[in-house]
Amino acid sequence: MELYIVSHTHDAVFRSLSDPTRRALFERLCLDGEKTVAALTEYAGVSQPAVSKHLGILKQVGLVSGRQSGRQTHYAAHVEALAPLVDWTQRMSRFWDVKLDGIEDLLKRMDQ
């Protein structure tokens, strides 16, 4: 298996989603579409300033974007920014498939 180096961008996406509050905010935006900070705060279980800070981190790595409308910012998810995570999980899935196939072959030989 080739060595896979995680880039700084990849690492930033993983790190940003490692926080359960940020993951929940991102999931809500993915499932429900564009939302204001106030609407997201209702479900977040944290203060509005905390939600804004979490959204700022998600925005830095390209997982969300904000659109200003009057005094409110409407946030939307960018699912395509999950590509590094999808790529990594596919690589790891192939790795484990090979390993588990080897174990299966070994067990079959031992049964004979």
C-alpha cells in the first residue's frame, strides 16, 4: 500500500469536524439548507457567539459560506469540501478490505 500523506488542507477539514458542535452545525446545514446564525443557535445548545465562532472555523476550511442579508448572515454547507475526508475513508476501506481478505484466506487454509 502506498503511503498517503495528509495535506494541511485535509488535516484542517478533519480537525474542524472533530468538534461535536461544529459537526452538528454542519450536519444541520447539509440537511436543512441555508440557515441564519439565530436559527442555528436554537438547536446548538451553545450561545450565539459560540455558534458564530464555530461557523467561522467551518468557513475557514471551506465547509460553509456566509451570505449577508441586511443584518443577518445566512450560512450554507459546501458538501464538496468533504472530498478529502471521502478520499481518506475510501483509501482506508481498500486497505482493510485487503487485510481482511488475507485473514479470510488464512482461516480457509487452516480449516483444510
